[in-house]
Amino acid sequence: MDLGDYIFENIKTKTLQQASPFVRLMDREQLSVLLREQQISESWLADVSAPQPHLEGVDYIIYGKLNQVYVDHDRLERTPVTFRYKYTYSVPYVDDEGRKKTRKETSEHTATANKYEAGVTIKLSGAIRVVDVQTGEVVVNHAIAEEIGDHIEYLGDRVQAQHDLNARNVSVPQEVIRLRNARTELQETDALAKALIDRIAGTFTNQILATIDVAAQVADPTSLPAFSESTPAVSVPPYPGEPSGKDRDTDRRLPEGSAVQDPPSTRPADSHRAIRVEPVAMRGVSSKAQEPEVFVRVEEMPELIGGLQALERQLRYPEIARKAGIEGRVIVQFVVDETGRAIDPVVVRGIGAGCDEEAVRLVKQARFKPGKDKGQVVPVKMSLPITFRL
């Protein structure tokens, strides 16, 4: 699989994980089969500006082009360094009363060693576009200009010093300790490339979902037309055994205040008919009558049961992020409902490499003390930072 195909597979996976059920992505092979079935030549796929054919079953085409893939390895460089350290030792002496004692004294000494440095940088540049098949309009145009790298800096094993620097009575500068304990191997290029591609795919996926996977906004009706004499009647066929025509009472209007009693039914027991209306949930469609108001600020904000540190102890560090040395903070926004559960979590700031998905998983399993306003339990929108630290 070449790099372009790998990026698309990553975009496809992320999009299908986050998109609504109405979104489906095809790869190049599936698209080729569809083109052959509709007897359309594949030649126009090579030119994004070419007129789009009338292609049934496809709304958008994703075009991708990598202009440059740059991998730079800095050679291992050696630099002699000198540093000072402190040596503490005991000195015997006799006090004024003739008692033998010891005192601590400290002396400074010089040590020399070799410092080694190396690095690797991967850069990708290009563009990914999403084109409307019907109009030919470019609805998403994402420029790629990303880079990732790794750098190592450490002290060699051969340190020339008068004393054992690992001894308890030797004090070494913190920078020297850091260099002595630093890793000596660069991260694998494949791991860095995967982390970079994950970042590119995550950004582009968010643009796709924000542009394409959006349902039309439909406002709830605030009023219904009043019934009048001019309102057309709806003709309903009679039930079996029910009179028809003029014998059928089609205008049963009673004076105000009259009680209405159902007459004995003359319909067979198995002839009852009903029209059932069920609510349908749809992204982007308003449902004011069913959805409770979500608050941002309330008198008693929700509290995370057990605290954030206890939640982060359940974190599973993504292997790609671990290998790539990726650290940072993922901000997840969600709503704490009346039962204390986090619903509709969305990453508002991520770092990629699988960390965003892990942060969402943690938030979903978190439990809160629900928020209250004026003594009533209410849903509250809030954010939670999940820290990834190696």
C-alpha cells in the first residue's frame, strides 16, 4: 500500500467511526466497479477540474495529491563536554574538649564526556479536495503542510572523573543526569509517519464531517392552520359493516358543553385500523418538545466522582502515540445528563495518534454527580482535559 492509499484508509476509518449512518465511503476499487457498471470512463478521475459525469450513487469525490515526501536523517554528531560535580566526604577532627568527631566537607571537581546528538524529520506537503459530483464545486480544499520529527541527545558511557558519579556522596548537575538517562535510539521512521498521517487524517475528517455530514435544519412549527369551512375534507373509506354515502354521519358537530359518548361499535373485532406516529431522531433536526434545555452555568456544577486523577489512571496509552513520543492534552466537550452520565462527547482539541479516541472512551465511562439549578437536576454542558504523559 502506497502512502496516499494509507492516508485515505486512515481518513475512511475515522470518518466512518464518527459520521452518521447515512455516510458511506468507497475506495478506488469499489468506485471503479461502480463506474464500469454505469459505463463511465475512469479518465476524468485524473483531473479534478474535468467536468463531473452523471454518476449515480456517489455525491462527492475525494482527490488527494502529495507533492513532496521529505525524510531527513541528521547524522550522529559527537561533541566533547566538560561539567563540574560536587564530592562530599568526612573529615575527622578533635573538638575543644578533646572529643573525636567528624565533619562533612564538599569539594568541586571537573569531569569530561562525549555528548551525542541525532535527529530525523518527516515532512509531507500536498492537498486533499472534496468535489461535489453534481456541480463540480470544490466543497473542501485542505492543504497539507505537516511535519514530525524526533531528536536524541545523550552522554556517552565513557565519563572521565576522579570519583564514581553514581556514588551517593557525589552530586551531579540535573542536566548531566538528564543526558545520562536519555534514550539513545531514534524512533522508527514508520511510527513517526503513522503518527503524522493520523494527524492529517484527523484534521481532514473533521472538515468532511463539518461540511458534508450535516442534516438540514428544520424548525418546529409554532402554530397550525385553524380549521374552517373551506378546509378540504379527507375522504376515509368506511369500515366493513359501516354505512356509506349520505347515511354516514360525516359532520358530527355538537353544541358547546355537550358530552360525547361512543356508540356501540358495529365493526368486526378484527377490522380496527390505526395510524401510529413514532418520533424519529435525526442529526440537525430540532426537537424542542422532546429535548430538555442544556445549561452551561448552574448553581451546582457537575462533579466528577473519584476525581480526574483517578479517571486518568484508567488511561490506555495508544501504542502509536507511545512509539512516536506524543504527549499533550485532549479537551473533550460533553453533556452531563440527569443520571450523571457523559453523553455526546466531542473532541474540541486533540493531539491525534489515537489519543483523541482514548480520551472519548474515558469520558464515556466517567460518572458525575449531576448538576443542579434552583434545586432541580438539569443537564449541563462541560469540558474535561485528559492529559497524556509518557
